[in-house]
Amino acid sequence: MLSAVVHPASLQDRDGAVLVLDEHTRRLFPFLEKIFADSAYGGPKLRRAIAGAPWKIEVVKRPADQKGFEVLPKRWVVERTIAWINRCRRLAKDYENLNRTALAFIRLASIRLMLRRLTRYCVPS
């Protein structure tokens, strides 16, 4: 996970994306080229927010003839990552009173996930 923002539930996800993709993120991650999003993020407000950024947003849409559930390429990367992070018991429910505390635990869970994967390859056999 490169960046996260905790915002109130009254704010729609596409409006929260504008908060994540701010000027600070542009400076930290100039190497990003493409951002994959689902159809909820395909709006003019988000496109205006990243107009000066070097990123392109690719909206992954369901095929018109699709019936029922089907895994779409690139679309489930975010959902899968959220599921991995939610394995941490502290993040399974919203117990935090402060947004910054919730954000800190999201970062800790992400660090824990990354360290577990790195140690899998770094442990001498």
C-alpha cells in the first residue's frame, strides 16, 4: 500500500480518491503511471483532480454480456489487499475514535504483511 486516507462514511469513495491522489502523493510517487479503478471512480471530478499529474486512470468495467460473478483482471487487486489487511483483528471492526489512529493501524497491518512476505524469501535454508 502506497497511500491511504481515512474519511467519514458520508464522503463517497470517488471523492475520497481525490484526497489520496493529492500533491503530496504526486511528489512521493512520481514513478506511478497508471491507476486502475472500478466504475465508481469514472467521473469528471477525479479526472480534474489528477489533470496535472502524470498518471492515467483506467476504469475497469464489467462486460455488458456478463451475468453473475466473474473475477475481472486488475479490479480485484484492491479488494484482495483490503482483505489481507482486514485479517488483523484490530481492523476487523471500527473501534478507533480518531482517523489518524485508524490510519496508523492500517499502515502497521500493511508493514506486517510486507515483512511476512519478505522474510519468506530472506530466511536462509
